[in-house]
Amino acid sequence: TRIYAPISGRIDRNFVDAGNLVGSGEATLLATIKRHHPIYAYFDVSERDLMNCRLRRPGSAESTEGEQTVAYMGLVNDTGYPYVGVLDYTSNTVDPSTGTIEYRAVFPNRQRLILPGLFVRVRLPRSTGKAMLVPDDAIGADQGGKYVFVVGADDVVEYRRIEVGAVVDDLRIVEAGLQ
């Protein structure tokens, strides 16, 4: 018997060899096929991040009809996010046991450098309009939360409590506490 797969990919480990009895009263898994191009990255977004994106409609992960949301991906040994793809699936339910929602992005993988099952980092751009950015290293933390030191009037150093947002490259978004 010849069996043809409905997708192209590479066959992983086979579970049955020629001459083995198969299908005796139950379905038999013969082998698995892994698709390498394109490749999908599934990832979860926390409830807090989901709500922040929905509150900031422009540039959020929720694109308008006909518009695709760009996704960026990096492997463990990559600097930054060199792979560019698009978001193609968002679950419609938050998992109550984890407080996350599942997303999926699809990336071209013509050279087959990305293998199924690898750990990846995914970044979805969003726009918050104008933002105050400070070097992440300049932010301190104590029991009260995050803070920075600011040179104020008469060159006097002042302690300022801040609320921080996402990291953009090596800079942190300051959502409140600085003008």
C-alpha cells in the first residue's frame, strides 16, 4: 500500500516497520510528519498584557479586518528578532487555569533553520503613542516599587517613583511618574 500525506514535510520517527501487523481493530499511528516551511510559533499572552493591548487599540495585536499583524521571532542564540512573520490565529477564550490566551504566528522557513519544538521568543509590536523611554539599567527597585533618580532644579538629585511598561530594545517605557 502507498500512503500519501496531505502536507509536505519531513517524516519523523516511524512507529511501524514493513511486515508489522497494523489496524487490527484499532487505528495505528504509522509515523508523524513535521512541516518545516512555513513554521508556526504558538505562544501565550497574559491576561494583563491582553487587556493593555485592547485598551490601546492603535497598533494592538487585534488588527482591523484585512490588515495583518506583523510578528517578530528570535531563537535562543539570536540577538533581537531577525525572523518576520504574521499573526494568523488568536484564541477567543482566556484559559482560566493559567490566565493566558493562545496566539499563533506563521513564519517563512525556506532554509529550514527553525526546527519544530525549538524555544523561540516572539514580539508583537504595539503603539502607545508618544512614550517616555529610559535605559532599563537606570531603573531601581525597592519595597515600594520602581524608581529613578532625576536631576531637578538647582542640580539637586530627586527620587521619583515610576510605573514601568514594556522593554523596547534596551529602553524601558515609563508609563507614569515622569514628565
